[in-house]
Amino acid sequence: MTTAINCSGAQRGFSMIETLIAVLILAVGLLGVAGLQTANLKNSQSAHQRTMAVLLSSNMAERIRANATLAATGAFTMAKTCSAYSAGGSVQNVERANWIGEIRLAFGDRNTSCGEITYNGGTRTYTVIVSWDDSRALGGNNAMSLRQQVRI
């Protein structure tokens, strides 16, 4: 004797609600991945700008070291400059003008892309400062600066 099984109440596939829930979960996950990618891009830009600031300050430090005799007189001192610098006939003016041009090229022609050089004659130490706007980064500060000291 065989028994018949009634299959009319058995599930035969996914219901529309199950499919919609699965799509919703997938969409939320993809939105999270997109948010992480956006944050990654912003932080990568900030890291690039910091790297450029280190390179630019080191570049000016090497220019000062290369002209140590002239640098000992404090000739490379420059107030905070955020606009194009006119290169006069002297070596230090050409070096400063080129350096400011490189800063403006790396960070943009804004009034927040600046360079400054101070000199302490007692310790024979220059302080090279590069400033820029980092407000695009996550939690970014719109007034970032990097200082490097150079002893001659």
C-alpha cells in the first residue's frame, strides 16, 4: 500500500518578499563599500599632499645647504609668501621664487599654498615651513603646515 504525499503546501522556490530582502541586504552592503571607497580616496589625497609638503621642505633645505656660505648670512629668510615670488638677480631670490612656484604647482594657486623661511643666527638654523589647505580630507584641517629645521 502506497501513501500519497500532499505537496500542495510545500515551498517550491523563493517568494517575492525573500528576494526583496536579499536585494535590500546586498544594496546596503554595496553602499557601505562605496562609502569606504570615498573615504579612501579622500585620505589618499591628504597623504599625497603631506608627502608633497615633506618633499618641498626637504627640497628647500637642500637648496640652503648647497649655498651654506650665503645661508650663514641669513640670506634665505623669507616672510610667509602665498603668491608668486619675483626672482631677482641673486641666487637666494631665484631659489625662493622657484620654491614658491613648486609649492603653488603642488597645492594649487590658492592663497593657502604658502612657504616661509626663518633663520636663527645664534644656532645657525633655518626653519622651512610649507602651508596648504587640507580641508578635502576626512576631518581635514583647512590650515595644515609642515616644519623642517636645517642646521648649516
